[in-house]
Amino acid sequence: MDSRWKLPFMSNKGTPEQPMRKPLSGSYSHNSAGPTPNMSPFEQKPPLPTHMDVRRPSGPFRIVKATSTEDALTNCIIVSPMDFKQQYIIVDNSRVFSTKPVPGFPQGCLGASQPHREWASWSLNQQVHVADYDPYGPHGAPYLHSMTLEVDFQNRNRTTNEPFDGEEMAKLFCSSYQSQVFSPGQKIVFDFRSYNIKATVRTISCVDLLIGENQDAENTADTSKRGLLTSQTEIQFFKAAHSALRLKASMTRPASNAILQPGFKFEDMGIGGLDSEFSAIFRRAFASRLFPPGMVEKLGINHVKGILLYGPPGTGKTLIARQIGKMLNAREPKIVNGPEILNKYVGQSEENVRKLFADAEREYRDRGEESGLHIIIFDELDAICKKRGSSGGDTGVGDQVVNQLLAKMDGVDQLNNILVIGMTNRKDMIDEALLRPGRLEVHMEISLPDEHGRLQILKIHTSRMASNGILENDVDMEELASLTKNFSGAEIAGLIKSASSFAFYRHIKVGTTAAVSGNLENIKVNRNDFLNALSEVRPAYGVSEEELESRVQGGIINFGKHIEEIITEGKLFVQQVKNSERTRLVSVLLSGPIASGKTALAATIALGSEFPFVKLVSAESMVGMNENARVAHVNRVFEDSYKSPLSVIVVDEIERIIDWVPIGPRFSNTLLQTLMVLFKKQPPKGHRLLILATTSERTMLSRMDMTQSFDAEIAVPNVSNVTELDRIIQSIDSFADSNVRADTLQRLQNFTGTDAVNVGVAKILMIAETAKQDVDVVSCFVEAMARAIPME
């Protein structure tokens, strides 16, 4: 409870069960100047009602008009001094009023103003029953913690465009009506700057000082509730619908619609690995809404109206949107899947968009800046907001939906009480007009989680296992976080389900029928279950191990000093990409003759980098594709690499990818230009990329100026002499004997008349494997090698 309500109680006449309530402060007369300065309102006692020489209420009273406008503005029922002194009365056991005795007023009558009669549904000359009411007694009214009132001009013909200060109005209201009892639905007319303002109580919140300080003051619109107004009651005004009255935004008091749920904590969000992203979203979209509207108005800014969440599937975009709706004390979010907006009838799609904003428009028109926040969430936004004019030959419905959405978010009639959250995997497909400031201006990439984020996600998804004792002690979450590189949040959840399936399978007896065997209480998920799950659940943006390992089937044979130097240089490029702040992109060309081992070396460097994203782009993966499909395929691989913090792309045989042939020559200029652009395109901030490209036609690339697209070049030569050839065939079983190798090399030299070889290592290994199938392995190998060695 607010500290200002922590007041001591002293009771001499109350019982232990029900202590006497201390009266509120201030002069009871509404014409007084208010409480004495420097004195707490609870330290000042109003004169208690006295009933000496006053007729006790008996029999019905008749409703008549108040004696004057001045009396009507006091919000008191006018009575005869012979009937009542200045006190409280309850009419028909439902409405509580303060009384104002006026000499000469007829006995047996109650002078009610027009707002009184409207609130109580009284007619003139109606008979009502009256009883005394003691607000300070055991069954009296609690104190008002806060009260909201809807205001409008009483006389529509006498208005002003000058905005009224709500805080000044609240101070006047409290001083004028202090110690009166108010209920939801009650109507009052009061004077403010010579204008008669009609107010309707919409909600109240009360505190009972007898209960103590640990209580929540909840707003209620229940007309049966009531409370006493004090000088410390918070009064909040908002204008009535279609009212000409204008209110200044408060400079000290936050908006009446607090956007955060009470007791909200960020750690309760249940979102792992997205701490920085969620903090940025909160700072951009919600921080300004926590401050008083007057402060925001003084800055001359509008609240953020739109957020775009984009990134790979399964990274938590929908989860963030769902959790934002839970954390906010706002209207229930409207969640729309993009395709649901579209309708086959003309104009209906645009009408569906307008309906989403109708409630926000209505409330903003009625309450202005005091209106609540309306959240609209669009999932799969790219389905309805594609770039206008990009879909040729259709009905143009998509363009009309985009136009309608643009008009509602930032049109002529601007709304400041909406927040549109859009989610997409394809930001590049969204119309640019929707992405500018004033619309979906906050663009937040929800990328793949890092190791710390993966650890958070693993702990969240296994928390129930751990708390129920189903998780074995040998499961190391930090180890799993390091092993799940490039796993999205959804893929980690799938990994845990897969591990659970292995644990279940151990307790299933498979025979003629499958049945559960063993003690179910012993079911536990252990480390081996997770390791088995890692072998079957692979990340969509992971390492193409099978493709790359197929390029290095026999491993790298270090037959010459240059092989070790190439691998060492490749490792340097890997470390440069990983650690350098200046070069987040490094592209390397490995050039050399056909079958010299370029692809194997590139694949070895890529796999040795241990980067979470490693992909191979080769001509064989694009067989059957037309030119546009090939361009899209290559571009998609590069776009996927930008989603990972560290990536390697191996582009194998550039000449094959661009369809180069020496006859003509002919090639695809579109593919050539695409590769040249992508080789130089910097990855987004926080992302790093190493490109390893191979070619057997360096001269051709040089004529096309493509070699200028690379930062470095590594030459991969053929096997040059018989000494290097000897080191290669040592790895082959048929030539493991040194005498056999010596005989083989001697026969080869005699056959060719030279110790020069100049044959690619891949070609040599292929010849050796073929020779193993012959009865005379050495003769077959020598003859095939002699044919492969180029003659001078």
C-alpha cells in the first residue's frame, strides 16, 4: 500500500474486534478554505454530526429542486435545518449524500440538483426514505485511494478550445468535495475557470486503514461500492466521448493505463537467449509509455507504433509476441495469421484490416492519450504485405491490404494507442513503405541463440524434468549448449523430446505387442540419450558434414611441404574472421589444376574451423535448375549464412556454377555477377563470414575480372615428382611395402624417362584404387600413371 496511507490509529472506544475509525480531516464545510497548512489531513477532526434539536428522519421525504445553482455545485442535498444538521444521509438504502442545511428550506423535502436526480433516477416530488449514515462507523465507507472521472462541458453552447490542466482540476475537486462519499456512476457538476464541468465517476479504488498497509487498491466500477474523498486521493480525469473539452497531459502522474502487469519481472518471461533483443524491444517500444503523457508531449514525440520481428524459423519470434501480450496491462492482443486477412469478396480484405483498428480508434477518440494500449500481432506478415506491384497478373488485393494497413498505422487520423507487431522469415519481401519510421519502425532480428542463450533455453525446457527428478546427474547443460551450435529454440525443444524418446524406448518391451516394461519410477533421461538425440536432430542452419566429408573421403595426405603450408594459411584466415574487428568478411580463392585436391583442402579448412554454419555450393546441387533458380539458390545460401554469427561457405568449381565452356566461350553473366556481388557483400553487424572458392580455370576468371573479388589466393599445385608420389602411395595397402614402392617408382621412371610427375593427387589415388583390382597391381599402376603424366 502507498506510504501515504500508513497512519497510526488510536481508539479509546472500539472493541478489539472492531476498533473505532478515526474521522477524516479538514473542515466539514465545503465553503472552507481547506485543511490547515502543515497539518496532516488525518490529524484534523471535522466536527462530528450532532443531532440535538434535530428531528430524526421519519416518514418519506419529497424530492424537490435545489434552491440555487451555487447550492447545486456543492454536490450536497439541500435540507431544512429542522430536519438535519450538516451530516451524511443514505437514501432508499442505496445512495449516500452529504447534506447542506439552508434556513427557510421546507421541512420534509430534499433539494436535489439535476445530476443528483439523474444519478439516482429520481423524479420531482418522488417520495424517498432517508436514514442517517455514519461513514466513520464500523460499517462505514473506506477511504478513496483513487478515482477516475469522465468529464464534459455541462452546457454544450459554452465551451472553449483551451486545454484544461487535469492536475489543477484534481486539486480543486479534492478541496471542494473533501470528506464527501462517492460511488461509481455518481454524477457531479463543479465549476472550473467559470465553466460548469459535468463529471461522472467511472471507477474508484479504496483502502481500509484498519486492515494495515499490505493491501492492493483495486479499481472497481461496482455501483454498490463507495468511499470517502480525502485531500490525498488521486483524481484522474478523461474526456467523454465526442466531447469538445480538452485536457492537458499530466507532467507528473503516469498515464492511468499502466502498461505493465503488477508484480511483473523480466525473469518470469520464460524467453531464453533473447535477453538483449527483448531489452531493446522494451526500450524502443515501451519505455516512453511508462512516463507521464505530459513529459512525452513536452518532448514532441509519439510512441512507437510498430515492431518487426524477423529471423530464421523457430528462434522465438512468436514467443516474444505472446509474452509481450502477457506482460502488458493492456487490452487482450489481437493475433492474426497473415492469410486470414485475405477474403475472396471485393473490399472484404480491407474491411478486415479496418476492424482490427476499430476498438483502438473508438477509445482514442473518447479518451485521447489516456486510452489503453491496443496490441495487434501479425504472424506471417509477408503473406499479406508483399512489395506492391511485385505480384503481376493477380487481382491486386495484396496491394490494397498494404495500402489500408499503411493508412491505419500512419494516416491522416493518427493513433497513439496502438502497437502493431509483425513477424516474418522474409524481411526482404515486405513493402518498404511499411518499414519506415511511424509504422513498423523497430526492426529486431531474432537470430540463432549463442552458447549462453542455448544454455538458458536448455534449462527452461528441462526445468520440469530436473524438478521432478527425471534428469540424470550426468547430464551437463553447459556441454549440451556447446554441442548444439546453430540450434534454434524450437530445435533445442525437439532435441529434448528426442532424448526423452530414447529414455522411453529403454522401458518398452517389443514382442508380438509393444508394452511398457520395468518400473516406471526409474525412467530417467541421461547423457547418452542426449548424445543419441544429437545424431538425429540436426539444425536447419548447421554444418553440411556429409557433403563436405564426401570431398575428403581419404583424408588429406601431406605429400609435400606446400600442403601443410596451405592448411596453416587456411587456419590463419579462419582465426582472422573469428577475431578481427576490421575484417568480418574474408574471401579466398584456391586455384590449381584439375584433381589437385583444391576441394578437399577447402573442405578440410571449413570443417576444421568448427564454425556453426558450414555450407557447400556446388554445380551438382543445381542440376536441372534454370538460371533464375540457380541465382536464388546461391543467394539463399548466403542469406542463411548471415543468420549465424560465424559461417563458412565453400563455393566449389566456380566455372561449373557459371556454366563456362571453352567453346565460344559461353557462360551465365547473371550468375557471374551474382557471385561477384556476394563475394564482396559484408555480413550484418555481429556476423562473420569466410568464403573458400575453388577453380581450375584461373585464367578464365582473371579475364572476367572475378579474381578481383577475392581477398587472397592460394595456389594448389599437382604432385610434382616421384618423391611426393612415394609419400602418396604409402597410404595405399597395396604399396605399404617399401620394396614394392621402390620397384614401382623405378619402373615408372624407366617408362617415362623422367622423375617428374605433374599429376593431381586425386587422379593418382583414383589410379591406385583401379590398380588394386588387377592381378598385377604394380604393372597396372605404372601403365596408367605413364599415360596420365603429360609428355613434354
